[in-house]
Amino acid sequence: TDPSLWKICKDEPEPTEDQTGEPPSGHKTPQAKFGWWGLYLGLLGVYVDDLMVTGSRAEIECFMSALRKLWQTSEPCFLETSIRFCGLQLEMGEDGSFLLWQGDYLQDLLEKYPQLPVVPSRPMVSALAQGPPDHLEVVDLASLRPSQKIVGELLWLSGRSRPDVAYCISKLGQWVSKTPRHVMQCALEVLSYLKRTRGYRIRYGPFTDPWLGGNPLLVRRDASSYETWSDASFGQDGGRSQSGLLTIAGGGPIAWMSLRQTFTALSTAESELVAAVDALTLGQALRPLYEELAQTETSWTAYCDSVAGCQLLLFPSGSWRTRHLRLRAIAVHEMIEDEVLRIQHHPGEEMGADCLTKILPPMRLIFLLTLLGMYMPQGG
């Protein structure tokens, strides 16, 4: 959309535009990093008839006062302890960090399914670990519709605030039309795990905590750091590999995906390369938006735990046997040559995207979630 539609001019009257959409010649505008329309006073998020306004308290009150003269609105709520927006809960941490979670939505979900099984302290439950049943079920609407419903409810949760269950929901989505009763059993076990870990929050800022991994990051995490992580589980279930894609900005994850690759990879290096290219495509799509919202230029680093995958991304020349893989990585290599991003090998034991590709033991899962920026309050 045209940013001039949402601007607020403090010091000067709004300039008139000529037919080209550019400001009139000779018009002086404040110096700004993003465009001629002026300095940012705040940001406005709109979802149907819900608004979220960010900025200083004075600017927000000024904006809301002007808005309420035009339309009737409810009383605005300020982030002093906690607010809700579009099913998300946003809290202010004691150290100045922002905490994002969906505790109220999860509580509503638990009330729909009161009879939950007891499972170990991890989302990768026993029924899911065994894979789909060898025999196909007799599928009818009575079993299919409830399974689709609960998978959709969990998908909305996993895609917004709980990356730790994204792998589970990806698998359940693949099986739901063939084995709905088995999927319902697995989904209830995932929900039982979520009940015991409902306090998990995504934490953004304040960039004072040290990196807990044994291998340092190429760029220290701060407001201007931008990371993409990728991993792949090769030949999972004897077929296509499972990719894990992760984007971290502001100190916490802002996007993640767990998905089955669209074709069968012929080697571990190929599956890792496919995951890396997909992760970089995701990061490339989100980076301009984050830079504009954060009003800063970012330093982009891509982390991969495959040495062979990193070599294919970094060096275009090589054996003819890997030519088809290098063709896939040409676009990424061009970004590396243009110094848009840097590729860094990171050991697998600290690969954050690993939790998006396979079953993990409880302690390893907790460790990786901590590296990702997930936060569990005491007693949470």
C-alpha cells in the first residue's frame, strides 16, 4: 500500500503530489531512512476492525484521540503488563524484553478436550514416533472431521507461538486423511504436552543474555542481526526428507516451517541443500519487512550444519556429479557474491532447526528451544 495513506505530519502541511506520485519539486521533507514521506512516529497494525499502534505514549494518545474523533472505538489498552491482539498475548518482561504467547487460546483448546492422555515431557509422542499404521483405516466423516478439526486448531497454535510442536503437526497433517483415528490419538497426546508446557513464550530482546551454545555465532544477536537456520532429516520414513526452516530476528524466532520436501533427495547433501535454499527464500521474503519495521539495516547470516551443503552454496565449481545441485544453489551464490548474506557452518548439536525435522529427547529439545529464544518463566 501507499505509505502516504497512513502518515502523520507533525511540522509541515501535507505536500501535494503531482501525477507521477512524487513530491512536488522544491518541497523539503524531514530526513528519513525510508522514503520521502517523513520520519516514523509509530507503526499501525490493522486486522479487520482491530488496531495495534506502537510508538511513544504521547504519539499513541495523539493518534487515538484523532482517530476517535472520526470513529467510535473501544477504550484503548496500553502495554503495561499484558495485552491481546488477534489471539496473541504480548507481555513486557522485567528486563525490557517482549514476550509472545497464546496462553488464553491454549486454555480454550484444553477445555474442548478435557480427557487427555498422560505422555512424556516432549511433543514427539510414542504413537507419532512409530509412524503411521501399516494398514489404512476405513475412513468416514465421523472420524475424519474431528481429526481435521483438532489438527487445524493445533496448526494455528504451532505456526504462531509454538515451534516446538511444528514437526508433530506437519506429520499429522500428512496422515490425517488416511488414518484419522490414529491422528486423533497423536493430537491428544500433543495437546497433553502443551498443557504441561503452556508457559512457553517467545522472547524478543533485550540482547543482554550471553549465547548459551558452545560454538559462537558469526554475528552477535541484537536488533540488527538477522539469521536463517536450516536442517533436513534425510529419507525420513523411507521416503522424502523433512525440512526445518527457521528465521530469527530481534533475538527470537519470527517465522518457522516444518515440511516434507517436494521430491526424493538422493543424498544427505542434496536434502540439506534443498532445506537451505528454502530457508534463504523465506528469509529473503521477510527481511525487507523487518528492516522497515525495525528501521535498521540488518546483517544476514545463514546457518547450516552440513559441511557438504555449505560447500555447495559457497563454491560454484566442482565435480560434474554435483552439477545439478550447484544449479539449484546459483541464486544463493549470487547473494553471497553480492555480500547480501554470509553462510556459516554450525555444529549439529546446536542446530536450532533440528527440532523442526525429527523426534528429540526432552533435554535436547529444551536446550534447543532456549537457543532459539523460547522462555519459560519460573513456575510456568
